Amino acid sequence: MTSELLGRHKAVMPDWLALYYADPVEITHGEGRHVWDAEGNKYLDFFGGILTTMTAHALPEVTKAVSDQAGRIIHSSTLYLNRPMVELAERIAKLSGIPDARVFFTTSGTEANDTALLLATTYRRSNQILAMRNSYHGRSFSAVGITGNKGWSPTSLSPLQTLYVHGGVRTRGPFADLSDAEFIAACVEDLRDLLGHTRAPAALIAEPIQGVGGFTAPPDGLYAAFREVLQTQGILWIADEVQTGWGRTGDNFWGWQAHGQNGPPDILTFAKGIGNGTSIGGVVARAEIMNCLDSNSISTFGGTQITMAAGLANLTYLLEHDLQGNARRVGGLLIERLRAIAAQVPAVREVRGRGLMIGIELNRPGTDEADPDAAAAVLEAARAGGLLIGKGGGHNTSVLRIAPPLSLTVAEAEEGAEILESALSTLL
């Protein structure tokens, strides 16, 4: 059955549409933190459709909200008043921390970042963008143009001039051996030097924790220090919260809050988890920035009623059940457990992360050379043991990405850790 579907997939889908596993999986249904494939195999899901199933699979509250809304009206576009869209926008504006916030809904993180770039370049009358090395911001033409990870940037052509800044990766690069304070100081000095050689850019866009890049992050406070420099020239700060938002990092509701000493970002983008699998993305910005466009615009599917109903139900569940706190508690236990396991595996270079956003970077033992083959082997072994995880990293996809639904229990975290221990032992 699966092999037949794979053949059909290859016949009609583009070659660059990647599939996990030598024998790809067709996921047919899920419940809680588990999913099942077409062959009846059950898996503990530690990747959530790329950090998108944020609360749980088939969460009853979301399922009911979608069903109820579908029975009334599914879609009308932004040309008509839309109560669920306004209600969700009100809640997100308040949660964002941005004063006098306006919210625009899209259908994906890519589209959200694309919109943020449009706003920033229009507001600042500049097509220059500062981005982080090893970054990823989406699949559109403009988002690819500012992505600092060559594995996910298939063209150098772009409507934007992009300048890449040090700092997104703490343990590699020219500043890796410095202390955290020295690292921040060196990155800030590099930024100052860069700005001295260019016209004032429109904005810096940065993921507080780089997702596709392998869950890498700078020391807390780096982007606050950057912002102090940027504000002297009026350069905007765009926080790409597509993967870090909604409490996933445990310590904070938004990733930017680890760098919020100089206030919230000028623009915040979000997506993935808020819809729990339905297609929601969006942008939050101060009114003067959001309203800087001088032509009409609409969104056909952004903010459509059925996805807004899902988002409202999902956000309500997240807050009422303190899933951010659960991510902090269970994620902290899982990270320490994985670090204890990794200490026995020479191929593990580092276990890093925050909350339920954890990366395990693999190297060839005795070297600092990334080992994508080892990552692929562990991915396969974990699946054979009943666990789904992801891959990423700026160094040849050598990082295992672990990002379960935020309702993960302690028992499930331990179960997943045991499967990962067995999978990693295949490298010994």
C-alpha cells in the first residue's frame, strides 16, 4: 500500500519535495502525542508535523470548534467582517507585548515573513535586510533570499539585498570559544562594523532559536544588544516566532522575551503551533508600521473562519492548561535525560535547547566534522523503535530535532528518551 502511494508521489510531485525515511511513512490518524501509519504502526510523535501540532493530535476542543464552525460557514475572505478573526487578533495583539498592535493573518510562516519584509522595506524605504547566518525564514522568493542556510536557499536571486550577521550559532564560528558576554560584545562590534559599510537597512530579521538551522541560539540578551545599536539608526527588529512562539521554549511565551531588555520587537511573525495543524500564520506590528502601505490589500484565505475557530480553541486550551509551564518542566527533565544519554555516545557533539525545543548535534567522533549519515541512521532507528523525530542543522543536516506537542507527559518523555537511547547506541 505505502510503496504504491510512494510511486504515485514520485510520478506527480517535484523531486525536491523531501520525504523522511528510506521507506516513507503515510500517517493516517493521531491522538494525543501519538500517530499511526497506514500499516497500523503506532508512533510517539516528537516532531508534531514540524512543530505544528502544538497541543495534541485530535484535541477534542479544537476538533469541536472546527466542526461547529464548518457547520455555519467555512470561508468568506477579508472583504467581510469576520468575528473569529477579530477575536483571535485581539488576543494575539495583547499577548504580543507590542504597543498599539495590529494583526494581519496569513496562511503560513513563509507568507507571514514575506509580509513582514514588505512592511519593513516600505516603512523604511530600503530594500536592505540584515539576517542571521544559518537562518531559515520560509519558501517564498523573498524569504529564500534572506535565508542564511544554503541547504534551504536554492537561488541567490532576490528582490532584497541581504547582509548576514554573526550570532545565531553559539558553538561554531569565529567567536565560539568566547564567554557569553564576550560573544555578545564581539557580535555587536561586528554589527557596528557592518553598518558602517552600508546604507541603513530596513530591518534585522532573526529567529530567537533557529529552527531549521538545528535549534541553535545565541546567549540571552544578544538581540537586545543588537537592538540598542539598531535603534540609533531607526532599523526595525523583526522577531521570527514561527517555531519559538506560544510557550514552546518553556521559559517564555515568545522567544524574543529572552532578549527583551530593550522592549518588544517592532514586528513579530507567527504560524505553525497556533493552528494545531490548521493553516494559520500572521504578523503583529505597531500601527504606524502595519498601516504604512498606501494601497489596498486583502487576504483570500488568511483569517478564514474555520482556521480562526481552531486557533481560538487551541490558544484557549494552551493558556488554561499552562502548556508553557508543562514545556518548561517536562522539557527540562527531557533535556537532562538526553544529556546523560549523550555523555555515553562519542558521536554526540551537543544536546541543546529550551523547553520542548531540543537539538542533538552529531559529529564524526574525535572531530568537529558534522555527520549527516549518523543523523539519518538515528532517525531511522528511532522510527523502528516507535518514535518520530526531525532533522536539521546548517552543517549538512546533522542535528536531530525534538519538538513534541506541549502536552507531553513525563512518562512519554521518558519513553521517548529510552527509544532515543537505543537509537543512538547504534552509533557505538
